[in-house]
Amino acid sequence: MDRILQSISRKANCWDNAVAESFFKTSKAETVYHRKFMDQQSVKLEVFGYIEAFYNTERTHSALGYKTPKQIEEILLEKERLAV
């Protein structure tokens, strides 16, 4: 899987992809490295489930004030709605 991921960093700016690298490291440690998969479709389903059912809705993040990405999205949408 590592081979297909390319750097998203701008030239001479090594910090651009730090967030993506952190996400991939965490997601692999929490899902992929714990199982053996029969085929690529199984991996896709597991990763999708991890992101949609756990990472975005249950896993809190220190960078988000110990809120989930879904909670932050809801807060931002509410602020946007009130601003209109």
C-alpha cells in the first residue's frame, strides 16, 4: 500500500504532508496491521468502515480540542447557518 501513496508536499516544503502522513500512520496502526486480508476489496471495505464508522464519528483528536471530525463539521455548519 505504501508504494501507491505519493508525497503531496510542495517542493522544498516537507511539512505539507505531515497531516496526511500522520493519518496514514494512525489508520494503518489501528486497522490494517491488526489483520490479514484475503483481497484488495476486503482492505477497501475495512478502511472505509474505519474512516466512516470510527475515525470521523468516535475517535477524538487533540488538534480538534478532543472532538471528533464529525463534531467539528457540525459546529462549523451551525456557525455557517447562523451567519446567513
